[in-house]
Amino acid sequence: MSAAGLRFSVHDDAGPAAASALVDQGLDGFNHGAAPLHEVQGLSCFVRDRNGDVIGGAIGRTWGRCCELQQLWVHEAWRRRGIGAALVRQFEDRATGRGCIHFYLETFSFQAPALYRALGYQDVLASDVYPHGIVRYTMHKLVPPPSASATR
């Protein structure tokens, strides 16, 4: 197929909304045709204070034996009290209950890589290409599946 007559446009933002939506829909259609993405399940864990206000949360998804932690946040006034670690552990426990053994996430150097390392995550990629010395880490953790004797 020849590229003759085609026009390319480059934008300093997401571009025209209709064009961006078409790309999203096209990629979703391709992905759903190639993989059983209907099996992906959301997963979240929240912590609330005595008033019921959310002071932290962990949000992600599971698919098969994999679990992705996409977001972890703890309100500034509640940080450094073990709440983030507890959120991750409870999030992982629920994912393990779904059969997950491979956990992964991405985090920046100014976020929580030390916390994740303390929880057993290992760096698999460090992208040291961001301004101001910021590094983006891709991290993973493998958890052995429960033994057959443990499930009897």
C-alpha cells in the first residue's frame, strides 16, 4: 500500500478528541480480538479514618496469575506510619487469593521505590532519562504459589 496522498498531523497535546477516541477504540478492538481481556479484573483496597474519610488506597488489576499495582497513595498526614505497606500487603493478599504469583508496578524515584523494595519488589528496569534526575522504575515480585499440602 502506498503512502501517497496521506497526510500526517503532529500535535503538542492529545490532538483532536474524535481522532484520539478513534485510536483508543481501534487499539481496544485489536487488543480484545487478540487476547481475552474480558478476564482482567479490577482490584482496590482503601483505608479510612474514624470519620470514614479515605486516607489512602491501592488500585490495580489482575489478569490470570499477574497483578499490577497501578496507584498507591496515602494522605500526607498519615504517611510514614506503615499504612502504605499495609495497603500493599492487603492488595497483594486479595490478588494471591485470585491465584496471582507475579506482581508488578511502575514508580518514580520521588515516589516509593524504597517501600516496594522493602516489600520484596525488585528493579527490572530503571529509566534514568527524565529531567531533574528523576528515575522511573519498573519493579516486580514473584510469590511462590501455595503448595498442594497448604491447600488441603
